[in-house]
Amino acid sequence: MRTAVDLHIHSALSPCSEKDMTPNNIVNMACLKGLDIIAVTDHNSMENYLSVLKCGRGKKILIVPAMEIESREEIHLLSFFSDFAAAQSMQRIVSDALMKVENREDIFGRQLVMDEWDNLKGTVKHLLLTATELGIEDIIDLVDGLGGVVIPAHVDRESNSILSNLGAIPEDLKINYLEISAECNLEEYIKKNPQLSRYHFIRSSDAHHLGDILERESFLDLEEASAACLIDLLKRK
């Protein structure tokens, strides 16, 4: 089945995100835009995932457990899991590997944890928008070991991407998909970077504002709309 996806959305837990990126607002906007599958990929945390999941109940939309992990090399890696238990295990690893630097709300913004009714449950006091002590290979291996899959984020950008920070993609990395930004012209990008033609690409919004969530413009063909089928596809060469 052809599914419309946006696999890179930030909630108000990410300090760089607008505060109207609440669980209900994200789910309702994704439904209004006709999406079939979304992933809320906050920086180094998924503390809003269950609230977003509860908002999606009864709606025709799949919400995949995910987060955007920042490696030791300051590379952003989208990490997806087939079930919440596996994602929780990775969350604990990431939390232990994250430098506990106090968040400066006046500089970076608040990191809001919300319930399924968009009520404020609390804030995360240490800064989430920072690198972990885990290398890119460590993250890929750990996520793979938990049955998940990693996609390097926004490879076309000049900061926090695998290409900007490493200069090239090591051939032995267990990745098959790369993410491009919503504004990227893929055909032109491949012409400029022919070495990337062996990868599959997926377009995501990296939405920090409600209006930036994708319309029905990025598609994946799945046997069914499930996290397991999504991960199986993203692992395929």
C-alpha cells in the first residue's frame, strides 16, 4: 500500500521547536494534511511519544516510536523502532550518554513534556540539543540490535549532517536510506553527488512549526501501515 509519511517532526520537547507543537496539534495537523504515518523525532529524547500516541488513537494514522539522536561527531541520526519497549531501551542508553548540561531556557528555549491533553507535565532541565558520547557506528549498531533502523538526517544540509561532518559516508555503515530536506531537489542533488546514487532517499519536513509538516508528498510502499513493515523496508538494500 502507498503511504504518505513525514518521519521527522519535532514536538515542544525540542528546545528549538515552537511551543504550539503539542501532541494534539501535531496529530491533528498531520491528519488534516492526509498523512498515514508520522514520527515525532525529538532531540535525544522521546518523552512526548506516549502522549502523541494517545492522541492518535481512533484516528487513521500510525505514530512510530522514534527520536533524533546526535552522535559524538555531532551528526543527527533518525532512529526508528518497531515497539515502544525497544525505543525505551535506546532512550535509557542515550540518556546515560548525554552530557548533563543545564538548559538555558533564555537561550535555547523550554523543553516541554506534555500529556495527551496538551497539559504541561514538566520540563527537561538538562539540554537535549547536544551531542551524546556515542559514535555514529555505536548508535547504528545499538539501534539495529534493538530491531530498529537509523537514517542519517538532512544529508543535504551544511550542519549536523553525515556529509558535512564526515565529508563522506563510510561504506561499511549499515544504512540504506538517507533523508533529504523538504526543500531539496533530489535530482539536482544526485547530479552533484553521484556517489550517493546507491542509496534510497526519503523526504521529511524536520518540522519545528505546525505549518511545516508535510502534505501528501513523501511516499513509501508498504505491505501494511505498521512500524514493523516500515523498518523492514528501511533496512532493505
